[in-house]
Amino acid sequence: MTSYDELLGPSAQWKPLVDQGVVRVNREANRLVWTRDGAFAARLVPSPALSERLADLPPNVEKAREVIATIMELKDLAPTLESLQLITTVGSLASVAGLAVAIAGFAAVMHKLERIDGKLDQLLGKVDRLQQAVDQVAVSTESFLFARLQAAYESLERSLAASTERVRLERARDAQGLFQEARLRYRALWRHADPWHAPSIPISTARELQARYLAAAVGELQAEFVLGDAGTFVHATRSVVEDVKKLMGFDLRAVFRMRSDAAVREAGKDPVKQALASAGELPLLANELKVAAAATAAATRRLEAAALDAELPALLGRPSHEILRAMRDAPGIDVYALGLGREGAAG
């Protein structure tokens, strides 16, 4: 019997309970709760394969729904994906943190990150605003490269693969340190570059920088979860949420006005360039900023909900690393109910 068999209930098992009114979905916490008393029943988590499929969906909600409707294995799950708010808003589709609906979904986070075309690595040494920010952080450009996150991810994977507690904790501490270092450096880079308000930095590059921060944050949280201290996990979650709210939130109208004014100034007095800016660049800018604002808001909601995962070891009666392994080993393309399959859960 594999680890997931004892903990995970497939959708074929829990959906009828929802239809019968035995349990209901708590969307904010991504949980099933017993209708009779509102108590915890299970944590809803997408399988790794499903998370990767979601990472490949277009960020436009209607287009994403069209794609889902053409893929049988996703079409059947569409109501569940809607109930988990994974395809109901552009922010959920656009945000890296949207894939972290399960704390074990980091492989999908990395997959999503690789597909963002903000060209951050190439622009770090070419855009003055970014280069100045790197200089102010006082570390090398290499410190911000995607490869650093990949190294931290490797340590995280090794911690889950470890067969002894000593090695598991050592590798988890390595991963926690690497992810935390990356998160703090991306935060410092963001603070100095202030990318939403820097017209020389493309919105796509700003979003990639934000996604790198969020990926490092999700990795750090997963490493903290493996280490098993609930208080530290909750504290780390709150720190990340505060960063995203205070540092990365922005006034959509004010940023659009500032960037659109900059685009018009760049066009100068040339009427042709001004017309092109008004007809082509400005509508695109408005859409990019709308997606960025929605993704930031979605990331905040997901990370706030992640703090509740600190309760899972106590609720499920299993150590944190076993819970993560169960999530990691969940087969096929499905949304599972973590905990519904445990003995006595139906009582």
C-alpha cells in the first residue's frame, strides 16, 4: 500500500458526500467540513499532475474554460476547480501562489515559473533601474538567477526522499535556508527597484520578479512544514502575507496613469507614435496591470489560507513529512480529499 492510499480520498469518493449534503466545501480554506457541525473533514488538494495541467492553462479565464472543456479528464473536474476558485478569477490562473493550493504543489510552482516570459535573468544587467537595485542590494546578479531556486528545490525533494529523520531534517533545514535567503533577496530587489512604478521595467518582468519571490516563499513554507514546528510555519506565513500586501500591492489606476503618461512622453510630439501608443500600447498596458493586480490579490488570499495547514498534522494524526509525501504521491489527474480516507473520518 502506498502512502496516499491511507490518507487521500479521490473525488469519486467525496463528491457524492457533497451532493448528499453530508459535507460542504469551505472555499477560503480549501477544505471539506462536516455539514452537521462545521468541523474539519478533509483538506482538498490537486494531484501533482493536475497542478501541472493548471499551470499550462492560459491566464484568460474564458480561454482556460474553453481548454478545460476540450480535455475529458479536466472537463469532469471543472465544477471542482470552480469550487476551489482555481479557474474563477484571472488572479488564480496568473499567480504562482494559486498553484500552492496544496503546500506540496511546489513542482507545479516551478513548472509555472519556467513558463513566465519576463526575461528577468537577461534584464538584470541591462535595465538601469534593475541594475541599480542589484547594486543597492549589494550582491551579485547571479544571486537572483532561477538556478538558485532550482538548487533549493533539490534540497527540498531530498528531504522528502530521506529514509532517516536526521537526514530529512538536515535537508529540510538546507532548503529552508536557501529559500529564505532567496526570498529576502528578491524582497530587497523589489523594494529598491519598485517595478510597478518603474516604466523602464516591463510589467511581464515585474510579474516574474514577484513570481520568483512567491516561489521562494512557497518553498520556504514547505520546508518549514517538513521541519514540523507549527508556530514557526504560521509566523513564516504571516511574514510572507505582509510582504505581498504592503510591498507588492499597488493602486491600479495610479500605476496605469503614471505608465501611460511615460509612454506618451516617450512618443514625444510625433503624432504617429502618439497614435500607436494610444491605440496599441495603452490597452495592452491596462490589461497587463489588471492581471498583475488580480494575481497579487489571489496570492495574498492563498497565502493567508496556507497558515491553516499548520493544523494538519494534529488533525490527521500524521507527521508533516508523511502528509507531504501523500500529496506528492497522489496519482492521476484528480482533486483529493486529504484525510477523508483515514480511519474513522466518516464518523
